[in-house]
Amino acid sequence: MTKRQRKLFIASIAFAVVFGIIPNANAMHIMEGYLPFGFCVAWGIVSLPFLVKGFFAIQKKLGQDRKNITILAMSGAFIFVISSLKIPSVTGSCSHMTGTALGAILFGPSAVSILGIIVLIFQAVLLAHGGLTTLGANTFSMAIAGPFLSYGVYRLCKKSKINQRVGVFLAAVIGDLFTYCITSFQLAFAYPSEGGVWVSAAKFLSVFAPTQLPLAIIEGFLTVVVMITLENYAQPELKSAGYLENGKR
């Protein structure tokens, strides 16, 4: 990261810290208009530093090797397709796979924040899936929180010498479920029950769980299948992205 880029990134963090802490922000695609205005603004501000970092991460990856753009675009398409298949779960939201672990493993979680917000904008405008007012909240849960945990799980599995495909599977499953944990808390912060935020979050999680648990497992298998396909047909691109080292998993 250059000195100018570092200054811009630090400025975005400062902006988030100064303006993101507002009284109304005590508080999987949350639908248009479902969150109060203050929460919409707050989640958008909190997501801003990650998006700035993600822009620089993608810029760096493409600068290293232009071949990366092919796999990067495919990762974005995977997120779009897999997260568009939604199952109604609870008033104001829905259950669906996220598809973000693939990009996080290949390019790091920061890059996925940009892929995710692009997907979310297209889905909100073209499919009425999610919303523009809730874009910040949806970006944080699906394109930031989930990918960061997926990447952490994958790296931990790799350091622990766990089979790489098992690591990919676990990263996809756990990242997917974590996205919905964050969404549940976002909804709970906005609409706490009489027992408080934790009780409200538990209620949202209990409604999500029956549909999301099997979907997360399915996403894990699909992500592994995509990785195997790429290993067979796109080894140069995977080497460039750093997934394959000297042609080996």
C-alpha cells in the first residue's frame, strides 16, 4: 500500500470512528426499509474502511498479474448466483447461501468486500433482493464479517495441516453461518425484545437455523466442487492467486 493509499485508508477509519458511534446505532439480505434510518447510516459508515481496503487489495492483485481478473470475476459471479437463491425465513429477511468463502480464500477477505457490495447493489436494483437503504448492513454481514471468518478458518486449517479441501469446506460452512449470526444481531439491535438484544438475537437465530444449517453445508460442498474444477482447468490462475504453490495443493 502506497503512502497516499495508507492515508486514505486511515482517514476512512477515522471517519467511521467519529461518525459511526451514534445514539441510534446500538444496534440475510435485510429488505428495503426494514432498518431505521440511523442504523442504515451507521452500518454503511462501519463498512467504509473495509471497502477502501478492499479496493486497494483488488488493485494490488490485478497489478501483480492481470490473469487474476478472470478468477476474480468468476468469484463475483459465484457470489451473485449462489446468493440470489433465497428461501423466505423470517419477516424482513431470508435465508440463502453467500458464496463469499471462495473469493476470500483466493484473494483475501478485503477484496470480497468490493465483490460483495457490487453483487448486493445489482440484487437490490434488479431482483428486489435486499435494498439500497440496508446496503451497509447487508455488506457488513455478507461481504465483510463472513469472508473474514472464512479466511481465518481456512488459514487455521492450512497451518494445522488439515486437508486443503476440508479446509475449504469448513471455511465456507462457518463463514455462511457467521453471516447469519451477524444479521441476527443487526436485526436484534434494531428491534430488541423485552428481554433485550441477546434474547431478540436468539429468537432470530432460532428462526434462521432450520433453513440455514443445511444451506451452509450445501454451500460448503459447492465451494469444494468449484475449487476442484478450477484445480483441473485453471491451474495457472490459481498459482497466480496464490492458492496453488508450485502446482500443488
